[in-house]
Amino acid sequence: MKRLINQRPSRGTAVLLGLLPFLILALVYLIASDARLAANPNDKLLPSFATLGESIQRMAFEPSKRTGEIELWVDTWASLRRLAQGVGLAALIGLTFGVGLGALPLLRAGLAPFVAGLALIPPMAILPILFIVFGLGEVSKVALIVFGVAPFLIRDLQQRVQELPREQIIKAETLAGSSWQIILRVILPQVLPRLIDGVRLSLGAAWLFLIAAEAIAATEGLGYRIFLVRRYLAMDQILPYVAWITLLAYLTDLGLRLLSRRLFPWYHDKGAP
Amino acid sequence: MTARIAIRNLWKEYGDQVVLERLNLEVQPGEFCTIVGASGCGKTTFLRLLLGEEAPSRGQILLDGRPLPAEPGPDRGIVFQRYSVFPHLTVLRNVLLGPELKGAPLTGHLFGAARREALDRSRLMLDAVGLGRALDKYPSELSGGMQQRLALAQSLVMHPEILLLDEPFGALDPGIRADMHELVGRLWRESDLTVFMITHDLKEGFHLGTRLLVFDKLRHDPDAPQAYGAGITYDLPVERADQRIIREIETEVAVTEAAMFAASA
């Protein structure tokens, strides 16, 4: 028998092993839900799969009686738009300042301590300020995501730029490159895939800020909805929403990973001559 | 004739550590200088000074009679042991980059006829170093020797006056090294390039080049090995070097190497 550290699953086994925890969770839920419903048919904490199915049907496919719109899609669209705007803006800021700070020592000396200080402010603590300054509309929610994510991206990309081998930059100088040209042709293209890595890492935080902002002040959005129906203990709505948010987060991450592989093959095929 | 490189009483110090002292040297256009010496004897520092990456503490370096620019530039090409090529560009675009940077200050990209001309030049250069069949590969798909060929092509397409080689073949297998020697020798003979090559391998120094420079400590203080810098202890035309001198240099370099090692241990 081989040592445990040398035993590798086949592809099929790996998929099965990966699915196992999900199946166990579903099974445990099913048992617990049955037990509670047997004791009290009106229990709201762990609704049966049938109830969950009805709720999903109602939320995702039937127009709401109150507004005439399909709630899930309205919420999804509103949340994804805020998320995309916030993360997109943060990525742009992160790229601009990260490359600037990484490439230009003068700019770094002037701004790096400031950015480091900015990154230490807990974003949630300034949410009230954002609401006061930008009002309760879209801007403050997007601003919270930007404020929460951009400092991390700036510092991450600055690091990545400074990690580029010094030899490469010197080489570019001996090829007649100016500061601007070296940033444009040598540094920028090499940190773009690293920006995607950084965005993937910060998506979790971005979702957190989005849901927090929506929970406090919004009229639609995934975070708004789950905090709204919390008052009625509507687990049959909250649970599908959480699953849906998780799926969206997974798909966004997957999309970014595939995009990066497609756009930057040189970045992913390292050390495979 | 003005010397391509003239060095007048050069010193390089980091704090109280003297790396190079009292260095004087004149190199004429077209010379191929091989630099050998123990580790820690300022060979790489010397190359960085020529590159403009470091400034002398005292003394002067003249390039064609004028003070050397204080930063790297297109008149001095370089090939490092590693990381000399750009991983995000294909082989052809790696070589094309130089002409593009030179020809398009704002966008860094050439278009139309200028681009076609630059592409032709790059392809010719890549043919010359034997990479004509790997134009669309990324550097990570190349072997170490091929990456160094690419780095050479990238530098030479700019027609620098001086080519600096910092142990360019140090990481390569012996067989591939021999091929690379042949290639560098040929490229050098076909141009009026002035070459400075650092090598760890004394035989390499005698095999290639016209002039051998040995960097070694001029004075030894066993208690304070950093107190004295290195200088050029041998400066010989390669054809005058015989077995006796090679052995002499080998012994002296080995002694310094051992002293430096003992001091750092």
C-alpha cells in the first residue's frame, strides 16, 4: 500500500469526492427539515424542498403581485450592476495607481504611505459618511465597493510591478524605451493578468460591501431582499437567494479565470517548454 | 582614435566596503573583452557601471570621449544570465519591440510600411541567431539556450556600440555553451561591436574574445576582506596567453575565492 501522501484520486473519483460534502449537507438538511416539520408543520426555519421549490418558482418565474416585475431578476440585475460598476471602477483605479506607484519611485514616495493609511480604514465605518455625502441612491453603494476594494488592488498591483525582474526593465531601457513606453509595453501588459487575479481575490469582499450597503438602504437588490424577508423569517426565500448569490459569485470567478486564460496564454503556461 | 570606453581612476564603494579601486582601462572599438575573476571581485559591479545602472564613487567613465550617460540606453545592449526577454511577447515581437520603442515614442507600436520594414529586420536577426522557425513561440516555450539567443537578437537588432554580457551562458549545458560561443563570435566578427563579457569559466575567456581582463583584489587584509577593492590584475591580448599564465591566473583567482569564502563563513 502506497503512503497516503502518494495516493491520488482518478478524475472520476475526484469529482465524486468533491460532490460528497454537498450531498452530505443536502442530506443533513433533509433529515433535519423533516424532523422539525414532523414536530410542527408550520415551522419556518428549515422549509422542505417542496416549499423551497414553490418559492423559487414564485420568485424567479412569476411577476410579483405588488410591482408586476419578477423579483429575482430585478434584484439580480440591480446587484450585478452595482457590483460591476464598483469593481470595474476599483480595478481601473487599482491599475492606474498600482502601475504608477510600482513604476515611478517619486510617485511611490509621495503616495504609498497615504494609500497604506487609506487601506487601514474599515470601509464599513465610512458607510454612514458615504450615505451622507452621496445620498441613499446608487452612488453610495458603488462608492462603498470602490472604497473597500481599490486600496487592496492598488497595493497588490504595486507589488506585482515591483516584482517584475529588474533585468527586464533595464533591458527595455537599452532598447530605447522611455518611462512611458516601458510602462505601456512592458509593465502594463504583464500586470493585466495579475489585475484579474487581484479582482478575483477581492470579489468576496466586494459582495460583502454590496450586501451590507443594500441591507441598510435600497429598494431592490439581492442583499436588500434577504434582509427584507428576514422580518418574516422567510427562510424559504432567503436560502434560495443565498444559493443564487453563491452561484453568481462562482460563475463570475470562473468567467474571469477563463478570460485570463484566453487573453494571456503566456501567463498561464509558465515553465512548460 | 578616441577609445570607445576610457576609464580614469575609477572607484566604487558601498559604505565602507570598497568594491573597485584605482581602475584604469581603455578599450578600442571592436575589441572583445572577457572578464574573469573570483566572485565578489566587482565584475558585475563593473558591468553595471558601464550600463549606467550604478554611478562611480570616484573617477570617470568616457564613452567615445564623452561622459557615460547615467542610465541605460540604446548605445549599450545587455544580455543577463536570466530574465532578459519579455515573457508576454512572442519571439518575433520580443525582437520587434526595440525598433517599435525607437520609432514610436508615443504609442510604442509601429504601423504600415515602418512596421513591415521593422518586421523584416527582426526576422533577419532571428534567422541569424537560429530562431527563424520559432517566431510565434513565447519565451516560456523555449529552452534556456534559445532564450539567450533571443536576448542576443533583441539587443543586436538595435545596433548598439557596446554589448554587455553578464555570464550569459552560465546556466546552459556545456554542449549548448559551445554553440553559443560560436554564435557570439560570429555575430561579433560580422559587426564592429565592442563586447564586454563576464564569465566564470577561464577557458571560455581564452576561447572567445581578443582581450582578457582579470579582476582580483590588489591587496589582501585577512581581518577585513572588504577594506580593499579589486582592480584589474591581468590585462592581456588573448593570443599572448599561454598555459603557464592560465595556470597562474587560475591559482590566484582560487586563492582570492577561498579568502572571500573564509571571510564570509
